[in-house]
Amino acid sequence: MDRILSPHSPEATAHNHLQENWFSWDLDSINESLVSNCASYAAFDRYISGTDLYILPRNQAELESILKRYSYDAIHNAIAKSRSALQPGGYSRVCVLAEKSIRDILNSGDNVNFLLGLHRHDSQNSPNDCSPTRPISTQ
């Protein structure tokens, strides 16, 4: 993860804050910036781990789409766990902030090429066809 996000990035800081303060992060109100940065971090973490990644992205647009979907899942999880309600329009603002964070990370350095190539070696080792490895005798 350090290859994509430094430990002192807003996303990593938000993730660490929520992990360490899970019992009190939402007592007064939901911090939209905190949730969006944490969702962005969670999206990259989920992609890097390969969890639920069945079709590999071929380009930046497909990669960004996957990461956005993962961040929406993280946003929904945070809202579901929260004891406070979002302010009116808060969900849209959190989604926009998470999307911006994802775009900024993808557009910095060589992150797109690194992430696109990350799971390629796994797919090259597995056969693409569904032919059996041994013949099946039929009588």
C-alpha cells in the first residue's frame, strides 16, 4: 500500500483514525472528509488484495470504475456503522470527495500502470479455456 499511498497521506491518516477510534469517530456528526478519504484508502486496499476481482481492468477508465465501486461499498459500510446521520447532501459530497481522491492518486506517478499490472501475473498462469486436464471417458 505504501507504493500507492504514503502513511501520512490524508487517506491513510483517515483510515488509521477510524481504525483506532472506531468506538467514537461518529458521536457528534459524520466527518464527510474523513469518511471519503477512508473510503478511498479502502478501495485501493481492496483492489491491491485482489478481493472480489474477477475481471481485470484493461485501462485507466475500467480501473477507476472498479475503485469507485469499492469506495461506494466502503462509504455504505461507514454510514451503516455510524450512530449519526449525514447532513442533507452529505452522501453526494462524500462520493464526490472519494472519487476526486481516487482520480488524484491514479494521476500521480506511475500508479495506473502499477495497479493495472499488479494482478496480471495471476491471470497469465491460469488457463483461459475450460478444457479438462485429463480426458473423460464416455461409454
